[in-house]
Amino acid sequence: DVKVTQSSRYLVKRTGEKVFLECVQDMDHENMFWYRQDPGLGLRLIYFSYDVKMKEKGDIPEGYSVSREKKERFSLILESASTNQTSMYLCASSGRDRAFFGQGTRLTVV
Amino acid sequence: EDQVTQSPEALRLQEGESSSLNCSYTVSGLRGLFWYRQDPGKGPEFLFTLYSAGEEKEKERLKATLTKKESFLHITAPKPEDSATYLCAVQASFNKFYFGSGTKLNVKP
């Protein structure tokens, strides 16, 4: 089975902190994605990467950056966390077809 | 603009009461349409992929169908364990996935 693993299930951070969310996949997929999920808004794409060191902005990239130094790892960085970034963050990876998701990280910024 | 719209937002059914969920989409270069199930506090779990109009896929009490503009997820004689949020997604150019906001299904015994 494909495995997408996110480093934390729950995180609580303070406003202004730099936050790193890590995601690792074990299927040698080219494509990896970061989404945030909020009630009533569904999943919104923050960034995606189609190869090592390659990244593209999604629909809501403001306040976020990403890093993909190795094919299996895709990191999401909140440069200076704010309360409006409190959300569920989901990482996904895909080959040529379906996307597989991690279990999600519930981030609370206080 | 690529867009995915799901309806209804929420659906309450009695056990055994069949119904359908709708996913309509506008996307350039559709490469596939996907259905996922998501339980509270968990990541989405893959259900089906549909690639072309007229295609159908089935799994237990679920059947997904696809037309040129929309997809339906039919639930036949649902059980309480089918309660979840069902997400629809389309895969567009550059392998980007766009998701709808989901339908929250509650099946009462």
C-alpha cells in the first residue's frame, strides 16, 4: 500500500513562529501537493511540486513556502504563523493517476 | 477557471434509503475524476477514478457515473457506516487536483 506520512497529527504554535510541516511518501511519485481544509471551503491547493526542486503555486500560496530537496519529501513552511492559518493541512502524492493522502495535521495558531 | 461544485452540502438518510450525490465540474484538459471518502479527523481515502463520459464504477453499495459535465455517486441501501464526507476531485493539466467542498452524509439507523 502507498504510504504518505505527515510528521505530526496535531500542532499548536504561537503567532509569528516559523512552522515546518513535513510529508514523506514511499511510492517514488513525481507529484506532491499541500492542501488546507476548512469547513465549508473544501480542500484548497497551497503548493504542488512535480519534481525535485520544482514547485508551483496553487490557489492560496500567500504566507506559505515549500521545499522539495528529495523526491520523497515535501515540506510546507509557514514563514510567520498567523491565527488565520489555523486549519487542517493535508499532504498528497500522485503518480499518473489518483492522489494518495496523508492523515492530516491539525494546526492551531494561538 | 477550473471549478468543482458538489451538492448537496449535507444529506441525512435513513438506513436503506438510496440517494445520489452530485459533482459538477468545469475544467480544461480533464484527465480524470475521482471520488474520495473522508472520515472526521482523517485524510481522504480513495474510492473511484472515472476517465470518460459513460464510464461507471461500483464498490459495494456505491456506484459512480460520469457525464461530460458532472458525476454522480449513487448510494444504494446505505448503512450507518457509510456516514462520512464524500469528496469529488478532478485532475487537470499539470496533474493538479481540484476538489469540491464535499457532501457530508449522515445515515441514521
